[in-house]
Amino acid sequence: MKTNSAFFGDENLKNELLKNLKHHQEIDAFIQGQWLQDEKIEGNGFKGCFYGCTTQTNKNPREKFSEKYGIDLWYCYLTERIFEGLPKGEFESFPYDSINIIPLNFDFNRIKSDYFKAILLKQLDFVTDENVRNVLISTAELFNVPFNEVSKPAAWSAAESAESAARSAWLAARPAESAAMAAAESAAWSAWSAAWLAAESAARSAWSAAESAELAAESAARSAWSNFYIWQKDTLFNLIKENKQA
């Protein structure tokens, strides 16, 4: 089923979903780290993460959500990862907010390139190694074109360059959790995400980019983890707001 037209243009479908999400928020049903807690169901003390709680299942909840509500699977993967990284006081309202902001019939392809470019360039805040910085910048340049026009050969080339930079950092890294090593890993994930965007599914690409964001946050400091996810949330929401009009 094609899911590039949010809620299939059906306002009642969107409102039904928002009512569901608001209810789960009000009864404190959202938790991080589990699709659905102990297989409990509505009315029986259930708790779960964004999509597990909403769909009431542990089995492919993002895919089921995407099909039912016309939400691009890329967005489902991405928002699940952001939900898992947000601090307490932020993650509880995120499911409702991330759905409420989506206009009817919104085509998510309009924001994908801009989002990935922003993620890649943001990681420069955490990177000092010149090779890694150059890989991040060159990979970001892949997204100067619309999402479906990303160059497949250029993406694979960037991925290979990032993998080489990561290998070098691994060999030089002391101690094991040094910022240099984590930054190189971050660049590698970023570049591979670009290659996946050109070669495979958007969902897998979103997962890859989320991984790169986590590693970038780790490379700065563990205390910066939550702030980085808040930044991702704000960046995503701002892009949607800027692209509401066709």
C-alpha cells in the first residue's frame, strides 16, 4: 500500500488516531524500551512504546501503523528512534505531537533530503578529525537534490570513504570509547545511510541515520544524549511546518 499521502486524506482517521494517542498519554501508558509490556491489552494495565502501545502488538507495529494510517514507514522508524532517545518529560507527549503536526495528504519525500542533510551537518559539532569531517560534509552534499534523485554511485563512494575513516580511527583509538573512534563510526553510519537511501528502502535508511545520530551524541558526551534527540525532534517538526504547503 502506498503511504506517501498521510491519513489517506481522511480527517476522521487522523482525529481517531490523535484521540487514541492522547488517551494513552493521559493514562501514562507510554514507556521506552519495550514494544508492549507483558502482552497486556487495553484496560488491563498495559504499557508500551510509541507504536507498540498504539497498535497493541509486538509484531511489526511500525509496519501495521504505517499501513493503517498512511504514514510513511520512514517516518515511523525515525520517530520511534527519537521517542526512545528523548528524556522523561519529553517522550510522553512525543507520540501525539509527532502525529498532530502532520497535515492531511502530506508527502514525506519532501523532507527526507533536508532531514538527512541536517543530521549529517549537525554531527560536525562532535567531530574534530579532519578526514571524518570531510566525509560528513561530502555525504551531506548528496542531499542537495530531492530524495529520489540521490546519486547511487556517489552514495556508495561516500560510504566506502567513511568506512575507511572509521577503520583508521579504530586503529588509533585509546581508550576504547574515545571521541575520535565514536566520531568515525558516526561518519561511517551516516555515509552508509546515504548509500541505503539510493539503493534500498527508506525505512532501513532512517534506521541507519538514527544510529549515526546516536553515535555522534556518544562521541560528544553521554550527558549530551538527550539534548541531541530533542534537537532531532525540533528539526523534524520544523521541516514539516516549512513544507506544509504543496
